[in-house]
Amino acid sequence: MQWYQEEIARLKELPVASTKSRPRVVFYGSSTFTRWPELARCFPWVETVNLGFGGSTLAACAWFFQQLVPQQQPDALLIYAGDNDLGDGRTAEEVVLFYDHLLASVRATLGQIPVVFVSIKLSPARQHLRPSIDYANATIRQRIAGAGPNSYYLDINPGMVDGRGYPRPALFEADGLHLSPEGYAVWQQKIGAALMHLYPSTP
């Protein structure tokens, strides 16, 4: 995990607001969050804290959780990671175990705050990993279904594939992996709906 140290040090220095005028939602995970321009402006009815770090895996998210997340005192946690684990050669089963470990840490430290897991996205660059992505997503979804209240699975992929079920190239940058502005627009709509479900009393 040593290659993350510079970014982890940066995230540990992020200020923590002394008061909460809005629900505080921590976005925790990979470069999909790190590279999201204007993330805070996309969800103005909540206070967003972006704890994404480039190249992060679910393994890294579980490892660094205690150092990064509790100090931000989140009202809700939104997680996106897993595709980098698979890209690094880990199995779908390992990804599920890392998710289990991360959720156990959340519950032990932060109690029953809402936790939203965003499904591992399908992308043109990682089509060869689709069986593993599908299996990891399906298994985590089953885990969440049996986890009781305040655990949510957000399936991002239906808005990102064409009629044949293939990732839409326009939603990705030229590398076929990172999201384009059009891709972030899909994520804004999907995540915005999930946050409105959690905090329906806010405009």
C-alpha cells in the first residue's frame, strides 16, 4: 500500500467542518471520484467530502478506512471501488471479501449510517473482465440485500450500456476506462436520485 502514501497524506489533511448545515456525504474510492470535476456542485443539497484516491482498490479502501473516513464524521458513505482490484489480477471473490471487511469497519466505527455501494462499472477497456465484474457485483448485491437497513446497492450500469449490453464509448475518455463528461452526467443523475432517496426533505 506504500504507493498511495502521498495521496493518503493529502486526504488526511483535508479540513473537517465544525458544523453541519447539510448532511455530510463522504465519497470514498477510486479515481472515478478523484477525477470528477465539480463534484460538490453536482449535489448542492448535501455537503460532499471527496476522499477518492487515484488507482485505489477495495483492498486499499479497507486498509486506509480508519485513517481517512471517521475523522470526517459522515452522515452517509458512498463507495466506488473494485474494478482496479480485478484489473490488478485479484479474483471476484477477493473483491467481495474486501467489501465485507470495509463494511464491517464502517459498522464498527460509524454505526448504522447509510452506506451506498456503487456497482463496479463496465468499461470498454475492461470488457475481458466482464464475467468477474458481473460476479462481484451480483454477490455484493446479495450481501447488501441481506444486510438490513441502511445498506444500499446502486447499479450504475443500466445507464451506461447500449441496447446490446455493451458500454457506450461516448461515456468514456479515449482510454476506455475513465469517464467522459457525458459519463459523469449519467453518474450525477443516478447518484443524485440515490441521495434524494436518503434525504428527501432537502430540495
